[in-house]
Amino acid sequence: MRTLIKSVVIAGASMMLGLTGCTLKATLNQTTDTTSNITGTTSGAAWWSEDGQIKPDFKAAAFVSFNQENLQQDLAAGRGEYLASVGRLLGVPGDRQSAFFSAAQAGYAETVGKDSTSLLAQLRDISKAFAR
């Protein structure tokens, strides 16, 4: 039954995305694992406000969890929109972004193979030197 439901969800998503020209990079398991990590690490109520928005304290964690692969690529390159976004979420001002990028890239080797929680902790530590 579970396989049938996954198949129906994948088929429906494929049709919707195909009509819009969008593609999915993640597998269904990667997407559901990330969602489970976010909702399973807390009671759920801690992350979300009453109106269904992610609370500010959890925005960086959600961003890193959902965009970990793209963020890893930006870390390797020392630049990119995902790295810039996480920098802003961690309070790094625009005029200090390039220094943050360099420091994050220097620590890239330490991030390989880490889960999103460990990656976020490392990026938070780096960002403290650049946040105002």
C-alpha cells in the first residue's frame, strides 16, 4: 500500500512539474528524509508559528536541511546564492559576505559527509566572526 501511495504521489508531482517545466533533483526518499529530520527533531510546534510560518529562530536550520546538497556545492566554490542566503539568515551583513564565503570555503573539508545539523553548527560558528 505504501509503495502504491508513493507511486501515485510521484506520478502526480511529475505531471505537475512537467507542465511547468520544473524538475526535481531530489529523490522522494531524500525529500521525505529531510522533512522527517525537520519535523522529527522537535515537537513540531517549536518550529512553526500559529499561522504556519517557520519561526525566525529555525529559518537557518530549515534552509540548511532542505538545501544541503546545493549549499555543499557553494561551500566548495566559496560563493553562490545558497551560501549567501545562509549567511544572511545567520546575520552576516552584505559588506562582510565575501569574508564569510572565504572562511566557509576554508572549512569545506570539515563539512563533507556531515548531517545538516552539524553543517549548520559549523556555519553558525564561522558566521559569529562576521555578524554584527
